[in-house]
Amino acid sequence: MTEPAGVPATAWSAAPRAQPNNRTWMVVLASGFLGLMVDGMDLMFLSYSLPSLIKEFGITKVEAGLLASFTLLGMALGGFIGGWAADRYGRVRVMVWTIILFSVGTAGLSLTQEYWQFAILRFVSALGLGAEYVVSNTLMAEYVPTSRRTTVLGTLQAGWSAGYVVAALLAGAIVPTYGWRPLFAVALAPVMLALFIRQYVPEPPGWQRAAKTAPGTAKSGQWRIVFGTPAQRRIFMLWTLTSCCLQFGNYGVNNWLPTYLVTELNFNFTKMTGYLVGTYTAMIAGKIIAGVLADRFGRRWIFVLGSVGTAICLPVVVLHHAPGNIVALLTAFGFLYGMPYGVNATYMTESFATNVRATAVGAAYNIGRVGAAVAPPLIGLIATSYSIGAGLMVMSGAYLLTGLIPAMFIREKIYDPSAG
């Protein structure tokens, strides 16, 4: 594939290279899936524990909401640091330490006795959450055969959504009977996963080759290379803007959809939870199927289809819902809502060279968390004057931009992650 002006030629169209055997990349997939699943579980544990935390620590709803802000801030910083560290010290090594960090940190929350202890430790554990997300996607992209890359990374992304479902089931079984502390203590279990990965998953061949053939990265710095040419700067900025729009829409909807179902559609808590499990299950299917379609028809247009489809579906849910169609609408929405994330990891990782891939992807995605931080309070502000439904309509605009930016400006398959 011809490269954009200013972007070095890659080994994408070079002679065939030896690929890691199926057993190796399937072990990496299983490890990464479980890693992202516990990532998603960890993130949702806080949501299910907030009512108990408000009562036990005697905090306001504003203070409770700030715990989510501390989490997002920690994840953003962790994504920056984790990406940089993975390029310099290795994907597997950094992934192991990030899992240990968020597992031990989250389990430690069960021992906290007051608000600021909880908030500080939550920030520290979130460093591991953000870093693990970036590193696991980069590791998987460099291991999986090119012909199956988006299918596999879409399946990997489904692990995050599976974590939402598991967290809901664990919270329902633990919190009413035993309280919030045992729920967080469960997070210590992934330490065993980290030990397994350290023992059985080697560094990807592409990274090993890059570490030997591009020693200048350590001396000149990854950032100088990321911004080394106008074309590379442009790709980085476009992905940063796309990530901001994607996370603006995703976190805004994810934060307010449960409240919307309860307060404006008048569903009781049990019914709302059932509907959300169905929506999240459809999201898992959307991620996996989007990956399969992207390998067949191209990353760019499946990503655009999912983003624009979500932008269209949100107003339909808000304006045309009825008791007879709400289940179908939420199922369709969940499917479309998952599609961009099923393609995003592959599309982004193929935009940057191996020696700076994790740095660039980690930075672009985590700068995008600014959108994640802005969206929930913005919907709250709109809901104060109008309705939550009106706020969700704004998220529709964000998803439209998420699709339009890549459609017009970001080519696919600029680099082959398996090439090194």
C-alpha cells in the first residue's frame, strides 16, 4: 500500500514474514481478553458501590462524582506512561506490572477508612487500568496474523464489555449481603493472570526486532519520532481528535443511560438492569462482528458505519421509544455502540510505527479522555434545563464527528504491526 507523503515506507507489502504460531497468539488473546475483562469489572465496581460509599463515608454526591474524575485522571496518566514504557521496556513486562498495580490497588480500597484514602488509592489503581488497556491492545496487534487482526482485536475489546456484565452479577451477589468492601477485594485475583502472562507470553517478534534495529528511539525519545514529520504529526492529531469525540459520546451515554431509563422512561431498577445487560451483550456482539467485517471490507468504513449508525440510533431511541419497541431499540443501539470499539484498536495501531506505536496510541487515546471527562457533567447541565434525553442527543453529534473525521482524513493500514 502506498504511504502518505512524509510517512516512511513500511514492510506491509514486503515479502511474507513468519507469523507467530496459532498457539502463541491464542494464549495472548486469552490473556488479553481476561485482562480487559477485569479492567471493565474494576471500572464498574465503583459505580455499583457509590450508594454504599456515600452512606458509609458521609460524603456528598459531588464528592462521590469526583471519584469518577480521579479514576479518569489516573487512567489518562496511566495510558501515557504505560504506552511510553511499553515502547521502551517491552509490552509483556509493562502489561504484567500494570495488572499487578490495578489489582493490588483496587483490592486495597477494601481497607480504606475515609474518603481521601479511597480517592488517592483509586487514582493510583487507575494508573494501572489506563496503562493495561493501551498495552494489551498493542501487544495483541503485534502478535495476531494480519488477515485476522481486526477480528481478534474486536474479540479482545469484547472483554471490556464482558467485564461490565460480570461486575453487575458480582455486585448483585455481594453488595446487598456483604457490603462494598468484599467486592473490591475480589480484584486481587488477577494477580494470578499477571504471573501466568509473565511465565508464558514472550515479547512479540516485531517489538524485539524494533528494539534491536532502532536503538535511536531511546536516545532521541519517542515523542521526537512521533512528531518527526508533518504527516506523522497530522495522523497523531487526527486520532487524538477522533478519540476525544468517541469517548465524549461513549462515556456520556454510559454514565447517563441507566438514569435515563429509570427517571425519564420510568423503569424500575430491576428492569433497567435487565435492559442494560441486554444492551451490553449486544455491544459484545457488535465488537466481534465489526472485527470480522473490518478484516473483510476494511477498517475505515466499518469504523465509520458503527459511529454514524450510533449517531442515528440515539435520536431514534430518545424520540421514538415505546413499551413495545424499547428492547429492540436498545439492542440495536448496543450493537452499533460496540462497533467503533471493535475496530478502533486495529485502525489506530496500524497508523504508527512499532518503535513508537504504544507511545502514540496511548497518548492519542488518553488525551481523548478529556472528552470522557466533559461529557457526563455536560449532560447533567443540559438535563437541568431540558432533559437527559436532550443531553443524549448531543452525544449523537459527537458520534457523527467520530465517523466523519476518519472517513475524510485517516487512511487505513499505514503500518503493519507484525513487521517490526
